[in-house]
Amino acid sequence: MKLAFIGGGVMGEAIISALLDKGIVQPADITVCDIVARRRQHLQRSHGVKAVDSSASAIEGSDIVVLAVKPQEFPSAAKGISGRLKPEQTVLSIMAGISTATISDSLGHLAVVRAMPNTPAQIGEGMTVWTATEAVSPQRRQSVRDVLGTLGQEVYAENEKYIDMATAVSGSGPAFVFLVMEALIDAAVHIGMRREIATPIVLQTILGSARYAQASGKHPADLRNMVTSPGGTTAEGLLALEEAGIRAAFAEAIMAAYERAKQLGG
């Protein structure tokens, strides 16, 4: 399997690193196109892959072409490869908001996969939701699954509408979780705990809670009830959160992110 990356930014490099670490491909199997010379030098030096400044030359002989540019950069990136793709090649987009129809129309190509990974993919703990057009063969879908599986967990969605939803939930979600981490740490400092003590306590509490939820298979509400003793400290804290409208705040954040994802897709 040979891959071409159009864009060698943070997420593109994360996929490259994961593929090489898991032995899915070798450095010689990857070509990256990036317009920034310093970035090309970094990718060549760090991963041993071929890095070029021409997207047309990057896609030659590749099985999968990964679009790893920002959504607003897509029109420019599309010009370099439009009409140059062969029917047997598959385009894998990780751009937020850009639909498979837009990608297909812009490139004049039918075999398109749209995926939404998130930032924990950089350490192999990501969540990627993806879909594919009918022109993507079962064999190539498995290749895509192998690629995305190196980033963590992956879920296939039959309907593309779920990709924009995943953009809001799992794509933007880490930022919301990081804000919760920050808020818990600041709150701990507010009651007198030193920041260097509060930080590892908060991080492990969130990490452990997530892993416990996965391992138990229980609904989060059931797990919350297990921690909440009648008239106890947790009940008092939860009451304060509910009075502050935490559920509504998260719902509004997800809906705002979802609407923005749809706007990015035009």
C-alpha cells in the first residue's frame, strides 16, 4: 500500500507516524506534499519519507491519497490533483466539514472516503468516524480501516450526516474536555491546593473515570449514582453544577460546533 499526503501538518504527521510505528507501511511507501520547505525537511528527517512541493508528483503511483489540509485550503489543493487521479486510487479526506460530494466534484473523482479523527490520535488514543462513497471497493475500505485503526478506535457510518455530528462531538470534544480539566484544576487551586498537586490529581481522575466507564459498560448515569451518596459532598457539588446549567452549556457547545461544521461544508 502506497500513500500520498497532501498536507504534512500535525494530523497528517500523526497518521504517518502511526503507520510507520505499527509497521503498516515503510517510509518508502509514503510521499508528502507540503508547500512549506521547513515542514518538508522535518518530515524527511524525522520519518524518512519522501517530501515534495508538487501535489501532482506526490500522487503518482499511490493507492490512497490523504487530504490533510485545512478546509479553507482545499480549493487551492484541489487544483493540483483535479483530473489527475486514476479510478483505482482512493481519496481519504480528514478535512472538517467538506462533504464527499464537494470533494468528488472538485477532483473529478468518485472513490472518496471522508474521516474525522481527533487530536488524541497523535498518541494512538483517537476516535475516528468515517464513511465512503459507493465507488470505494471493499478491499480499499479495509485498507482505509487499517490506516485509521493505527490512530486508535474507528467507527464506520453508513450515512454521511454523522460525520458532521462526529466533528462536533469527537472532533471538538477534546477541547471541551481540556476546558473541564482546566476548570477543575483552577477550582482546586481556588480552595487552596497547589497547582502542581492539583494537575496530576485532575488528569488521573478524568483518565481513570473514562477507563472505568469503558471497562464497566455501565451507563454514565449509573456510574454517577454509584459515586453520589445521599446528602454527601458529591451530591452537593452536582447540585451546584446542575444549577449552573452545565448540561445546557454542553448541549449548546455541541450544537454550535455542529452548525459550524455544516457551514464549512458550504
